[in-house]
Amino acid sequence: MFIGQFPVPGDELRLAYLFLEEDELIMGGQDPEHGDGVLLVQPGGRIPSFAVIGPPGTRGRTLWRDDPDADRTVPVEFHLDLLPLSAELDRSMDQRAAFQRYLRHEGPEAPVPDGDHVRDHLGGLPSFPNGRARVPAPWQFLFALSDAPDDGDPYFLNFGYGVGSGFLSPDGLEGRFFWEAP
């Protein structure tokens, strides 16, 4: 299922395309190299060895929402305008990431974060619901995307009430995706 495309940092215009397997309304998976979540970088990216790519012209389902009045699902499409975080929220997000690095023994001692955090964001530092990074450095964090599994949401995306994370290889040519729930 095609979920969306995300701009890849750098001078060259490239996008990372996210595709997720849907299994009984749960989308993608928790193992970034299992193949149930694939993040493809184009143009010029590498296809991960675990990705299964159909023949040219293959069409699949895309992001959707429930239409209870019609007893069916409806494809949806969104264009999002990205907004910078306020200085206070940006500081709070950095504190949360530093604290999680400390808990994973990947950084110096850091205080418990005391501010708000944003679940959906492009760039910045990652913040994981369980504090675990499933894609090791030097892979670079690209985005966080929270699910929307409830009635009334503008689309259906189910990570078990969790958050999905996209990463890029150090050379920016290959992607990884996983989700985790608190």
C-alpha cells in the first residue's frame, strides 16, 4: 500500500516513497528489514535486498479512510505544508531525544524531558515511544509518522497506536522504516 512521499535532504531533488504491507488492518512492521515496510529513495536510490517489487505497471491500494455511510473505504490524498517548530517545542524535542540516547547508553546523562513533543515531524532528532532505535547509527533519521486508526480520522494508518520512523542510509540512497507502540 502506498502511504506517502517525503523529501530527502540534499542539493538534488529526491523523494523517499513509503510502502506498507497491510495485515488485518495493521500496517508495516517492527523490523526495519523484514519487508513489510519499504522506504524507496528515488531517483538514483538502491532497492533494499528484502523489498519485493512487482512488475512495471503494478497497482496497489493507497492510503484510505472509512466511509461508514457507504460501507466502503475511500482513497485519500493529502498535501501537507511543513511548518517549523517553535523554539520551545524544538528544545523540548531535543531534550526528549537526548534523554532517550542516555537511556540507550549512547550519550551523556540527560535530564528527564519536561515539555511537549510532536509525534509527526520531518527531520530533527528521533523520539521513539519505547526509547529504542531499531536502525543503528550512522543511519540518519528522516521522519516520524503517527497512526490514525480511529473513526473520524482523515485517513486510516494503524501502527497499534504507535509511531512509525523512516531512516536513510549514510549515503542517502536507501531507506528503512519501522513502527513501535508504547
